[in-house]
Amino acid sequence: MSIVLDGSPASEGIASGRVFLLDWGIPEVVHQTVQADDVPREVARFHEARDWAKGRLEEMKAATEARLGPVEARIFDPQLLMLDDPEVVEGTLRYIEENHLTAQRAFEWRMLELQARWSRTSHPMVLDRLNDLEDVVIRVLHHLLGHHDPSDLSGMNEGVILVAPNLTPSLIIQVDARHVAGIATDHGTRTAHWAMLARSMQIPTVVGVGSVSRRAREGDDAIVDGRIGRVVLDPDESDREVFRSRQERLLVWEEEVAVIAEMESTTLDGQTISLRANLDLPVEAEQARAHGAEGIGLFRTEFLVVGRNTMPGEEEQFQAYRQVAEAFPESAVYIRTFDLGGDKFPMFLNMPQEDNPFLGWRAIRVCLDRPDLFRTQLRALLRATAHGDVRIMLPLVNDVEEVRQVRELLAEEEDQLTRSGIPYNAGYKLGVMIETPAAALDAAELARHCDFFSIGTNDLVQYTLAVDRTNTRLAHLYNPFHPAVVRQLHQVARVSRAAGIEVSVCGEMASNPLGAFLLIGLDIGALSMAWPSLPEIKKVIRDVRMEDARQAARKALAAPTSADVTRCLVEGIGDSVDLKVFSGRWSLSVPR
């Protein structure tokens, strides 16, 4: 009988294959001591293992730079620095020389000490550092013990389902998408750096499954559905038939994608809706273009800082922003300034431990408090405006004073660029993300200071309903069709029209067929979403009438409950769209 496990979708697509269990764990080390005469030998063994690990990481870094570019290659820097960290090296040598421990036992003890010290705080910013520490420990200990390198995936057969407790960027970067059909992990989140890389490589991925690495058996068949977040181990004939049916639909759909990508995003009654892509990494820009993106509605810049020991320089940032701008020379590219805090903590920032980090020091608050970080980003963004229609977007703004402060900083950086003779487009646009009820209620005042609004529905829903969107226990309460959310969307859209500024939506609600139907019915004329969703939402738009969407939205605004809102939308969209093909999304789940 098949075992069905549910987790969180991290990379879309569906795949089947034989399970490949990745033994990525810290090996057991026996306690051993050596004679005084053997201490120099153990010291030499430790240095040789360090050199081997550094050489292996440098090889992977060079291969990554050749394949994906210098930005992604820097994910190996924290581990390389750790291998030369005096706390690591001198502490290990002290245990060898003073306690006569073997190199492996001394290294393990020292790393356990550092792990215990860093783990005393529950602060999320230590997680990346602990992951890097574990990565280093696994590599060095396996080498000292004479084991096979556990990160060597060269012997992997084609078409496997990679199953592990968790992954790291340095592991996923070695994966050949031709060999790995899908990925399933016990832990991890959609926003983890390695999960972003899996998406960019178009490998169907499910994270947070809980026990998949314990329940899966090497060589058994498995199915990974990265759209609905489901893993099926040892599937029975019924599950295989469901997989085959879905895969056939996907293959047909993939053949349609190229055709749909070239079509106009226009409703049956002639209303054009702009469809843009959300990007996590610059390398995704070409995939977004191939899927019909009319520009970039949200380019997240956190990849430049999360997991880094040092602040990214102006030139590095400029090249990343320029790359995306030049990929869309005829379209707008909306680049969000650093949205740090919450669940994204770079190691070079001394961020405070907070009981409620999503309500704490994050996003625009961090940037305004750290002008050394923010000014560098603003200069890089201004320089990028000379290479395309780059628009600067500020996250989590609540108050017009925050916008005023950013405009003052921009004016000062413009003056510096002008005096240095560095080109930029003085006519660039600055806007804010509407992500809190405060911003939605104060939209009329914010509109006087902004060139555009972009509604971030992910945060707007969680802050409106006081529901942590990452808490699986509360998942049933996270509902973008709650009447309070719908009325705020209407308020922001109405204010933006009155002020004559553009309003768009860049949250996940835009990639939901009922969500898109509601948003266009509220006269929101631009939607931005993960690039794989663009063709299917374009198809939805082409199959509905704008007037039907407006009527459904009017009814939804008067609906007293979330269920009533959804009912109004389902009735309004009618038979125009087959909602069953959008399985696993919000309230549109299709039974197994």
C-alpha cells in the first residue's frame, strides 16, 4: 500500500523515479587518544583534511561560477572562511596537542563546542551559520575517517528522486537536473537558498515532509508533486494512474506554453492585463521571458546578502540588477530593496533576537537604520536605471515619513553619481509595497509620495488575519479570500486609480485562478507571479470577460464570509475555466 506524505511545495512539477537516499550526516567518531610521539602526525592529518576540504569547495565554487555566475558561487565562501577560522583551527590543534586526541576526535569536539555556543540563541540568523558548520564537519570528518565523500553525487543514476533530511546550497549546486527528477526533504522551506536553486533548475521539490528520509527506502519507487507538496512512496496502481494522468496533462500543457507565451494577455472583451514575473535569482530572467513575462514585477534582492559573511559591494549588486534589466529592455523591472529580518538574516548584520521577528526589525526599517548597507544598494539601483526601466520598490512601508527618508537618501546618491560622471536615469520611479493594514488604510496619503503601488498579498493576508503563513497548524486560517482582505484590495485599487498611479499585485494570490479573476475584477491591471504560473494565468485571463470579473468582484465585496467570497467568484467564472486543473492551490484542491 502506498504511503502518502504531505509537505510544502517548493518547486513546481511532477516526477517519479527510484529513491536515492543521500547519507548526508555527521559520522560517528570513536573516542581515541594517541601517544605523544604521534601528535605531529595527527596535526598533519588535520591540516591535510582541511586542505582537501578547501580544495573540494574551491572546485565546486569554480564550477558554479562557470555555470551560474559569480553571485551564486559565493555560497561557498562562508565554509571556506570557517576552515581558516582561528576558533576552528586553533581549538582543534589545542585538543590534539594538549589532550592527545586523534585529529577526528579533536575536530569533532571543537565543532560541537562552537555548535553549542551558537545554538544558545534561537535567533534565526544563526541557522545559516549552523548549516555551514554542519557542512564543514561532515566533509572533514568523512575524509579523516577515510570514508567516501558524501557530497560526491557523480555515481547517481538518471531519473532518481533525491531524498534527504535537508539539503544545503553547496549540495544542490552539484545536482545535475538530468539525473535528479525530483527532491523531497524532511526539513526546509520554500525560501531556503537551496530550494531557490532547485526552482531555478526546474526540479520538482517538496520540503518539510517530516519523515520522508526515514520512511523512504533506497531504490523504491516514489512520486514527487511539487505543485501540491505531496510525496508518494511505493505508489500503488491507483497512485501511478493519477501520476500518469497528471504527467500527460503537464506534457500537453508544456507544449502549449510556448504558444501561449506569445499570445496577448487580453480578456474576451478586450481588456489587457499586464503579466510579470517574480524572480529570486538573476538566472531566472530568461525562463521568465520564455514563459511570456512582460517584465519583472518583483525581483527579490535578498540572495545577495543571506548566508554572507560580508556586505555585498556596489559593483556586484549593479551587475545583478543590470543583468535582469537588460533581459527585459522593453519592459519595466521592479526591484525590491532588501527585505531582511523575519526569516532572512545575513550573518554580517548584528540583528537582535526578537520574540516576533516578522513584527520586528525588518525590511525598510533595517535599511533606514543601516545606511551603510542601504546607500550601497541605492547607488547600484540608480546605476541600473541607465540600462532599462528599473523601478525601485520599498517593502513593508507603513508611513510616508519612511518614503521621504528614502527620497532624501536617493537625492544625495544621485548628486554623488552626477559629480562622478556615472550615468543613471533621473526619471526612474519609486514605489511601495502595500503589505500591512496600516499601509492599505493610509493608501491615499502614501499615493501622494509614490509613483506606484505593489500589493504583497502574502504579508497583507498574514498581518490582516494575524496568521503566521509559515505555521502549518494555522494553514486553514490563512485565507486570501477573507472579506477583510478583499475590501483592503478594493480600497488600495480605488485609491491608486484616483491618484493616477499604477497598482499591481505581486503576491501568490495572483497565481491562483480565482485570485487573478478577483484582482482583475477590482481593476488591478498588472499581476506578477512565479514564472511557471504565467502561461496558465494568461490562459485564465484569455478565457474570461472583464465585465464578468467586475460583477463577481462587486458581489464578493458584499459577501459576509470567506466561503461566500469564494462562491461568488466560482459562480462568476462559471465554466470559462476548469478549476480542477489548478490542484492544491488555496481552496481549489482536487481530491486524490
